[in-house]
Amino acid sequence: MSFTAMLLKPLTASPRGRRSVFTVFFGLLLAGQLEPRELPSCKESDYHFEYTDCDVLGSRWRVAIPNKPDTCTGLPDPVKGTHCTFSCKEGEYLDMKTQECQKCAAGTYSLGTGVAFDEWDSLPAGFISHGINMDLGDMYTNCTNSTWTPKGDYIASNTDECSSTLSYAVSLKQPGSVSFQYFYPDTNIFFEFYVQNDQCQSTDFQSRLMKSSESDWDSHYVQLNSGNNVLFWRTTGFSLSNNAPKPVLLKNIAISGVAYTSECFHCKPGTYSAEPGAARCAPCPANTYSNKGATACQDCDKEKYSGIGSGTCQQRPPCTANDYFYTHTPCDSTGQTQLMFKWIEPKFCSETAEGAVKLPASGEKQTCPPCNPGFFSSNTSVCKPCPKGSYSNGTECSKCPVGTEPVVGFEYKWWNRMPSNMRSSVYSREYSDSQRSTGWEVAGEYIYTTPGDLDSDYMMLTLTVPGYSLSYSVEKNERAEFSTITFVFETKCTADCRLYFMAGLNERNNAVVESWSGTNGKQSYSYLIKSNLTVSFTWGFQRTEAYTTERQYSSDFAKIYSIHITNVIDGVASECRQCALDSSHKDSACVPCPSGHYMLKGTGMCKSCPPNTFIRPEQPVGEEACIPCGPNTSSNKARSACVSDCTLAVQYKGEALRYDFSPLANVTHFESSPRFTSKGLRYIHQFSLGLCGTEGRALASCVDNVTDTTKEVNGYVCQSIIMPSEVRGQSVVSSQPFIIGSTLIGVTTESTLDHISSSESSFPADSYLPDVIFFYRARETTQACKNGRSTSIRLRCDPTATAMDQLTAPSKCSEGTCDGCSFHFLWRSQHACPLCSERNYKEIVSACTEGIQRTTYVWQQPLRCTGGVPLPAPLISACVTLDFWLKFGASIGTLAAVLLIAISCYFWKRTRKLEYKYSKLMMNTGDKECDLPAADSCAIMEGEDAEDDLIYLTKKSFFTKIKSFSRERTSDGFDSVPLKSSSGMEMEMN
């Protein structure tokens, strides 16, 4: 290849990748690097024209580029091209030779200033699909093969638990737009679309989320700015069940604003454009086909058939019993209906093929079923609704007696014709404009699904009501529901069929409430309607998710035997019930009983319920309508529910314990431990709790923000699934919210209440204080929870807990539940401790210092209370010090010692006197021993004491006294006593 050919090699289609041809060409000429060579002159078929990049003024040049290098010479000279903002209209293209817009020929189309992608046999040029590996700590998932897959008419997303991105880069010369159709049936896949500009700035996050679509293809339109734009379609599979989620489907992607297109695109097989200047191609009708670039569709041979938009015809299979269905004609004037058999349209099978079955004969007459309750049969055999204030069982209408009111609603249990507020349709993923318009047919005792064009079709049945109006006897309050819808159904399947029940504002925005897969016996399902905006209900039946053109599972069906919805505006009545009357007006209409009152049976009078009770949300007739509140709860002002004011007083082991849970009343959010799906995708269960409170309390709220249609549930306790930030990158994603506690049952220290048990073994106690348990119940039922869900919150005193959200689940059930119906949690908090009282503190008295004594109060440890009475302030009192008492004691002791000595001396002196008298008496006795002189008197004579004292007090020397004391006794046993005579002489008596 010569250097000239390399230079003139066609440039890349991307404007960013083009280089200025003139700059390179003349630069090489000046450098003398072109190698001259003799080549033939170029013909128009040897080259094509392209534009160079636009300069800062918006100008560009048209240059000729050889189709094959090194083949010819003498290319046309470059000429000035159109302005960069120049564009052609839809159905036109830019003729590069004349630089003028020309109409596309028949069999082709163009978007003028845009490009379209409607063929997905392979990934079109410019599109890139890749999976994003999930690296979540120890969990690593290889997502290399998680890409978008072309499926012919559309492209399908991944269904595994990886993030997969489909992107397309485009440079717009003027402001433009992108539009596409998508089918997003499963919210177990997160689907978002966003645009990044050349500064990598993304669109607003909220606008990324795509609205789910259960019944039809949806369209999406986004305006684009001029310049470089990168379009992203991103999905992330997320399924907690074993079933793989349904993929997101894309088709008909159109981008405008690329300034011009230099060629028209041929219509793909199965489509055509009959006139020049077409902006798009139309699909061929059923039983026709077309090749690529067709200007008209060709009919299939008689023994062949094709579906809408088909590029080929297929041999018709023999007709079977699955290719027809039966229905009933409206009742005639004689009350008869005819059984009719019809082929499924469009008819694909052949009646003449070998083994084909014939269509059964129609016209068999049967007795018409009766009218539905609330209707009556007119002379024209048409069921008409009873007048207002009347009721019927399906035969004739009767006026409700005085003191009663009609129970309005709709009850369908006989199916002779489709009710006026119900509609049947068929939705096909592949083509939404199918000729089939009836997916459900009436059959007398039930309504059933007819076979579809394809087994993957959705057979849709929609019921729409104008709204709800509560009866006079039931006032709207926080507990009462607007309505209840109940239906009885049955499914029979040989493949992976599924029946969906959806509810919402309208058919396009209905959200899946419940679904059933496989064969299900005859059963009933009820759904509580709590919003006046829930006025549309849809049943959808799909025989299989796998796409196939063959009808393999046409015998699979779903049947609905009855549908009953209550409190519907402009509804009909099948019965009347008693109501209260306004006694101030004769023959007055029904009025509601005041709040907290029930209606006496047979009288229509209202009577107040006992204190601490609430009224049933249903008809409040009879005293049994008053339901006692649970332990430690009280009724609200409207007597519609029982609430707790967050305080509690209980007796426990002889002690009066008082609690105040007000600090815990605010809505609290807590999460379970992280969990992983089978593919390693991490998710958590988030719970919201509004523990207690009266009117105006904050409600726990959980949302579903996967799609742009946000769903929110409110109550005491709710749960949702939270995806990690790795999935979205900008915000937390919440999905699948539901209520697990809408009504407070009671507050107690017992472990069981109203058949709800909070096992103590799940949360072993380590304190002598009792746990306080809040019991809640949710009335919504599911297939798994026939009696609804329940929740217990066990509050445990923990003075060391400083955080407000220390809630834990049982160790055996890390998600808070082991069966999906009963939830149990433990909440450790210092605010779960009883209020402090005088018994919780003690006093400490200090020593007396400088005449002052202090008394201090401290809490007893370990402290097991909070709030309540505060510690008393320290006390200061006057006191006497220890030195004073020591001095006082020493003084008293000294005085006592002196007194004792004095007393001792006194008695010693008296003792000596007695000894003296005794000695004197002995001296006066005779010679006989032991012969005492007679005493004239026992008294001491006058003068004796003085004499004795005189003798006794005669002074002696200290030595003499000692000597006298130390003398030994005489042999007669008496001590020697010294005596004095009157003359003062000392005598000694032996």
C-alpha cells in the first residue's frame, strides 16, 4: 500500500476520530514524501465523499475518499461543505455529490437528523456492552459474561446479579433527543438510563430510574445537548428467590441531532415502506411477510402462516383443541344463552392437515345464570343494577327497611357477560398491536384465560372502580380501611406459569401485590385497600417466560370464580344492615354513631362503649363491637385504636416500677446483618420503628424507590430491603417495603400476649429487672402468613447503652424472624430502665470539721434506673468537734476520780472507827473469853464520838503507822490494837 493510499484511507465514522485531510495531505507534499505512480483515472464508483471536522467557525470541507486504496488517481478536488448545523428532514438524506437533501426511495427510511436502531440480530456498530465485576470485600463475582444480548427485534438485559451496561457514544451538532421503547416487568432488576456529556457529568439521579411496565411496552424520551453525549442503559439483577428475574427489553432506539445522514436505511425483513420519503417502516400484517428493503408485504401461501412483522412464513400445524375456546352469548328474552366455540385469532392452524380437529358446533342453548347480587333481570334479559337504597340477591330488588342501610359494593360470581367496569386484553412482549384483544372469556360460573398467540403472552383482566365511600355507620379513622377486595381463583399449569394480582391508580401504574406460580387449587385471597387512590386492579396470567412461536402450553389456564369489592361509590347492594337514626327528625336517614359509641341491636340507638375500648372498623353493632384495649394501653380520642403514651407502671417482686419511654418514641431505623444472594450480591433488611405515642405521633415509613413510581408504607413497624451503594453509586436503593406492625396490641412484662409469644430463650436476660415488651400486629395477609404478621419489641434496661438504636435480632434468626410472619427484636437502652426513686440512692455523712458537717447523696451501684427523682442537694449542718468531747470527757473523768477517792477515804475512815470501837469493847470485857459486857444501849452515847475522834486523830509518825499495820496477829487470833489511856500512854492489847 502506497503512502498516498494510506493517507486517503476512509476515516473513522466518529467525528472525534477524524483528522483534517488537507493538513496532512499538503504537509506530506511539502515534505516530499509522496511517491509518484501512474494510476488510472478515478470513476464515481471508485470513491465516496466525507466531511472534515468542523472548525471553530462551523465550517468544513467535502473531500473524496477512495473506496479502495491504490486503485486510481485524479480524485475530485476538495470543495467547501455545508455548514455544520445543516440538516435534512425525516425521510430525507444528504446527497454528498450535490450537497442537497433528497427523499429516501421506497423500501428505505431515514430520520433526517438522526439514526435509528431497530434490528438487533447483532450488536450494532457503536454500541458497547460489558459487565461490571462485583467486588464486595471477601465476595467477588466475575461479571464478564453479564452483557446485553441481541434477540432480533429487541435486545435483552442480563438476569444475573451483576451490573451490566449498554452504552452508545454520539456527537451532536445541534440539540437533539433520544427515544426508545422498553419493557421492564420485574422490579427485581434495577433499571436506569442516564446520559453523560464530554465532562462526564451525568443526568440527575432521580430521572435515571425507569418506571416498571407490567402490561405493555413503554416509551422514554430525553432531550440531548449539542456536543458529545454518551448514552447508558444500566441494569443490576437482584433476586432473593430461586427464580431468575425477567430481563429488561429495549427496541427502536432513535437519536436525533447528528446534523445529517448521507444514506437511507433499508427496511428490515417483516417491515416495508411503500412511499418515498418514509421516516420509518411499518410491520407487515399477520399471514404476510417481506424481505429486506421491501416496498410491500407478500401474502403467505394458503397452508402457511406468519405473525405480525414476520420476514418468513411457516407451515400451518394441524388444529388441536388448544386452538379454539368457548364463550357464551348474552341471555335472550327466554333466559337462554348459547355456547359458542371460536378459533383463536389470528388463526395459525390448518383444519385440512392430517390429524386436525374440527371446531365443535356452536349454538347449544343453556339456562342463563342468575344476575349477580345487587342486580335484577329486566324484560330484555339484561341485568341492571338495583336503585339506590335497594338490594337484591340477583333476582328482584327490595328497598332496605327503615333503620338499615345498603351494604354497597360489587360482587361478581356469575359470568354471563363481561361486567361494564372490567376489561380484558392480551399483551405480547414481541408485538403490542396484536389482533387479539380478549385474554379472558366468561363461562357462566367463572371467567377463564383463553390461549394466546404465544405462550409468553400476558392475559390481562382489569377491574376499575370510581372510588370508595364508607357507610354511615363507619367513620374514616386511622384504623378503618376504605375497602376490601376478595377473589376466588384457580390455576392449572404444566410449565412455569404465573398469575399476578396488581393494584394501583390505573392499569399502567399498577404494582404487583401478590403472585402465584404453578398449579394452585381453588382458594380465596383478600386485599385491604387503605388508599382512595387504589382504584384499578389487574390480574395477569403468563403461561411461560420463554419465547416460542409454538403453542405448547395452551391448555394451561387461570380461572376466577368470584370477585367481591366493598364500599364502592355507585356500587350495588346484596344486603342491608342496621344503622343509627337521627332521633330529632322523623323518618330520617342513617347517621353515624358518635366516636366511641356502638349501635344497640334492634333499636338504632347509640350507646357509649366502656372506657379504654375501641370500635371495630367494621359495622359497629352490639356491645361486642367494643374491643378492650390491651394491657397498659388506652383508646385514642376517636376510639378507633389503642395507643400508648410511652409511660408504664408495674409491680414487680413487691416493688412499684415506673417507666418513661418518651426518649425512644421517635422513629428509629436499624438494620440486620449483611446477607448475600447466591451470586454474592450484598443486601440488608432495614427496619423502621415508631415505638409509641398518641395522636400526632411519628409513623415509621418504608419506601420502594427502585422505579420512578415511589411506593410508601406507614405504621408502627415496617421493613424494606436496602441495596449497597455499589449498585447505584449515588443513593441508597430501597425495595419491597411491607408493614409488620400496624396496630399496638399491648405493653406488658409478660412474654405472651394475644397469641403472640416473645420467647425469653431468644434473648437471655442478665438483669434482675423485667423486660418490657411492646406487641404489634399487621392485618395484611399473604400466602405464607394467613393470619397476618406480628412483631414484639423487647425493651431491656442497659445503663451502659448510649446509642439510641441498639436493636438486635435473635441469634438463631438474624433477620428478626424465622418464619417470615413473627418478628422479634431486643432493644437495649438506658431509657428502658425504670424511673429512679428514693430507694435508688443513699446518703453519706462526712466527719465534723471545724464545726461543720456535710451530708451527700449518691446513686446505689450498679445503677438500674434513669430519670425520675433527682439526687437531693447536699446538706450542711453545724456540729461539735471531737476535741471538745475529749476535753469534756477528761474533765468528767477527773471529777469522777476525785469523787471516788473522797468516797473511798470517807468509808475507810468510818471503817477505822468501827475497828476502834470494837477494840475498846474488847478491852472492857471481863476475863472470860467471849463474854461480852452487857450493853445498856446500842446507841453511841453523847461524847463518845468526840472522844474516839480525839484518840483516833492523835498524830503519829508515818513510820509508827506503818509499823502498827505490819504487826502480826497474836496467838489468840486477834490483831494487836494500840490503845491510849486518858493519860496519853500507849497500851498494847493482846
